[in-house]
Amino acid sequence: MSRARIDLHTHTTASDGTTPPEVLVREAAEAGLDAIALTDHDTVAGWDRAADALPPGLSLVRGAEISCARNGISLHLLAYLFDPTSTPLMDRMTELRESRVRRAEQMVRMLVADGVPVSWEQVRELADGTVGRPHVAQALVESGVVSSVAEAFTPEWIGSHGRYWGHRLEIDVVEMIGLVRDAGGVTVFAHPGAAARGRVVGDAVIADMAAAGLAGLEVDHPDHPPETRARLRGLAAQHSLLVTGASDFHGRNKTVRLGEHLTSSDVFEELLSGASGSVVL
């Protein structure tokens, strides 16, 4: 398996991607991938649809990208192969999804109050799964207010702490690492150096996460320039963390291609060895 092509971060219409789960696995196989992780935001709703459509020769790692925070800074945790019947973990993920919906509603109310031609009904129709901020962005594009989703995610609109920004529940990342671990899963810090998205946590937070049981850092990511990747590799070595790579594929919402960045087979096997909550399909 030394030459396997493994992409451990993808999204579908179950959260904020534009590709249905059953289509994602087909496209992953067509892209020459050997394994793919389905990591929709705060949900496992796409798992069964992806599994039922899994093409021969493609392995499916069931996971989620979970919204967390530390010191007032938002960050995301990739959780893999946890038990989806773990009540403590699933209850927290439900709270996160409900908070996403409330935030989207708040954003729409603020936009409508300023005369922006969007509606809650429009946003809901754009979401196949849980409504979130990207669906508000899509509504702004659909209404001709902005030219792209990227433009919507700016301070003028619904970018981080921007004019129409809405707050949501943020669970401490150390608490979430523990919940995933107790559910038999393993965790990787998603795009830890993506400074273009907003504030990023310092090295001390990564040390705290490692001490709590974090398994790895997502180093090879589209939002990480070469110098950031080099720094993160050093941090991973310092804290005995695995180094992963992935596309963070969202379909049409981004220009990133499936398999644009990959995880090595050796790292993949180490991640699997640390999980007991579910198995690779």
C-alpha cells in the first residue's frame, strides 16, 4: 500500500459541500483515490449514503470536522472512526448543528434588515443537510449581491467577525478531543495554520492538544503556504504528532480538487491503529 492515494478531508451536501455523498465516492474513485475520509461539519448524516454507494477498490473512512475553540479562537478538529452511538459525543455534535442553524438565521435577519435581497426560505432550499454560513453565502451569490462565495466570506459580508457575522456555540477543543477519544476515535487538527481564514492559535495550544491526546496535524492543506507547512512539520515532530495531508474538498464552492493533497500510507495505518470506535469500509 506504499503508493496508495489517501485524501482525509472532504465535504458533501450533508454539510457545506455541493457534492452528494454517493457522488463524492464515485468521483473519488474516478480521481484515482484509494481511500477517502468523509468529514462533514458536525454531522455523520452522509455516512450511510456514501457507504451504500462505495465503489469497489475505494476505502471509506467515516469521520467529521468538529467546530471547537480555545482562547476565543475558532478551530476545527478532524475526528475519524469514532462510535456514532456515543451519546456524549453525539449530543455535543447535535448542539453544534443547532447552533449553526441559529447563527445562519441571525445572519439572514441582519441582511434582510439592511435591505439585502435574501430570505431564510431561500437559504434553507440551498441546504441538503444542516443549514450553515456557506448556504447564506450561496444565497448572496444567487441573489446577485456578490459574485462568488469567496466574496461573501469577507468582512463586508459574512466573513469572520464581519458586518453580518453571527456567533455560534464553540466547544473547548481539549474537551472535544476527550469526547472523540472516549468514543474510540482519533483526532487531527484541521488546517492549523490557515491564517487567511482568521486568527490561528499559538504553539502552546497545539502543545495542550497533544497532551490531551491529539493524534496529528493536517499540514499539507491548500491554505498552507510552504513556510507554514515547514513550521507545522517541526511542531509535529516536537510533539510526536502525525502529519497528514488532504484536499478539504467542497465541490463547486472551492476550486480545490479531490486528492490535491494526500496522506502517506504509513501515517494512515498509524491513524487506523489508534481507532476502535468504527472500522474503515
